[in-house]
Amino acid sequence: MIWTLELASYLDDAPWPATKEELIDYAIRTGAPTQVIQNLEELEDSDEPYESIEEIWPDYPSDEDFFYEDEQEY
């Protein structure tokens, strides 16, 4: 299972919390690339819903990763 920021972005508007099956259904309905669906199919089977993309891809960048102390410098 390989995630990139581009692939994970297809799940930004997913109906969180969601089960594996709900996420796969969402990805298919929204026309996500095959790699997104394959990644979701590789998730562990669980009855517990995933609360966010961070539970699927722990390295997903958060808003804090893009925070700058002094925005005028950039």
C-alpha cells in the first residue's frame, strides 16, 4: 500500500467516520484512481470505522506541517 498526498486527497471529502467498505464505495463513486481503491482494499477488515485519513495513512501532513511563524518572509 503506497499513499501519496495526491492519492490521499481523493478522500478529503469522504464521509468520516467511515468503514473500509464505505470508503471503497465513496472512492468508486467519486472516480478516484485505481491505486486509491487498491490501497483501501488492502486495509485490515474491521467493523470499527476509520475516523480520519490519519488512521489510514499516519504520515498524512496536518495543517501544522504547513504553518510558518512569519508569513511575510515567504
